Amino acid sequence: MTAHIKIVGLGPGSNDAITAQTLHEIESSTHRFIRTTRHPSARLVKDATSFDAEYEKHDKFEDVY
């Protein structure tokens, strides 16, 4: 079996901006990661591992990358 990584965007903030295909990909994934739980639509990505701690331990956004 080949592993796949799928990257989807949550859009600008409104749940209405998220496509049905994006929701399907989120719901059908085994492992979920989310950049930050502070995004307005983050609640749609249940049981996700966030990178909030990485952002919080750096002074500048650029340092995370």
C-alpha cells in the first residue's frame, strides 16, 4: 500500500468557503494535521494535531518556517 499526503486549504475563514471535496478529504483521512486551531474553520478538522505550539515558541512568524 502506498501512503499519500493530501493538503487542503480551509479558505479565508467562513465554513461556506470550504468545498464538499475538501470536507470529504478531511473526513476520510486517517491522520490530520492543522496549522493552527485559531482558524475560524479549524473545528471542522476533528482530532487534528496542530502546530500552535511551534508558533507560540517563536517571536516571528518567519522563524517557524
